Amino acid sequence: MAGKKAIFESAISRVVLPISPIFFPSLSFALLAKLKLAPKGPMSTKLMELVLCVAALTFSLPASVALFKQQAVLLPEEMEEQFRALKDSSGQLVKEFYFNKGL
């Protein structure tokens, strides 16, 4: 179950990751054009597009990675049957399982 949860959360964050770099530059440039603030020349237009793409990547990558915590907690009821009755070194039933999903 921990593996399934980690894979699901990683997949969701990987789906969210490209949304901002795909849409932010084009929507921002369209807004600038509508406000008549878009650069006119081809070189300045490409430079503006580059700046918008870099800004989108700069802010969207950390946001997509931060969607879910790096360390997750599962209750015994959410685990496979063989892990539900595990006991710690003092003989108490384990109440929470922690796992690190990495990056």
C-alpha cells in the first residue's frame, strides 16, 4: 500500500508539473498583447517568451514537487495484512508506518 500511495502521489505531481510551463507563457504573452505591452520586434519577442518560460519553470517545479509531503504516514488498516499486527521493540502494536517517497 505504501508503494501504491507513493506512486500515485508521484504520478499526480508529474501530471501537474508541465501544466504551468505549457500554459503560463502563452497566456501571459496573450495578456501582454491584449494590454498592448508585448514587444514588437522578433528578437525582443523571443526574449520575452524565454523569460516567461524560465519564470514558469522556476515556480512550477518546486510547487509540483511540494504538492505532497516527502514523508508519508499510513495506518495499519491501510497496509497489507502481514503488516497489520507488527509490534515494536517494546511489544506494542505499531500504530503508524512512515515511509520516505524521495524526490
